[in-house]
Amino acid sequence: MRMRVHIRNAKGNKDRLVPLPFNTLQVLRQFWALHRHSDLMFPNRTRGLKGAQLAESPLDRGGIQKTISLVTQEMGLKKDFLSLATP
């Protein structure tokens, strides 16, 4: 197993191959087991996680930002603690 992720259209419109740590692979497998979408790892969840199997598009940037915001609030992290790369 190569343990790499192919990122398409990354920064600069280039494809990238990035390392995938084993622990991250385990977490991704657990997450996929929740929705079991046949094509998407991060499906758009307009109908909630259980309806994600029927999603026709991937989770967009706004959905990711909203999810990160909710998780940081739940964890009690301060807003300036989280540093995100900007395009």
C-alpha cells in the first residue's frame, strides 16, 4: 500500500501526491463507514450524515469552514488558535 492521497487541482491548479499517515487512514475509514458513499469521501451533507450516501456533490469550502467552526467551538478553542492556509 502506498499510503498517499492524490489531491487534484490543488494550489496553483496542480495535482499533488501527499503522504497519508496510518492513523489518518483509520479515521477516514471510520468516517466513510458512517456514510458509505460509493464515490465521495466527503459528500455534501444537506440531508445530514445519514443522507450523505445520496449526495451528488462533494462537501464545498463553505461546508468545511462551517464544520471546522462548529468543532472548534465544541472543543472550546479560541478563534485565533486555529490557523488555516489561505489560497
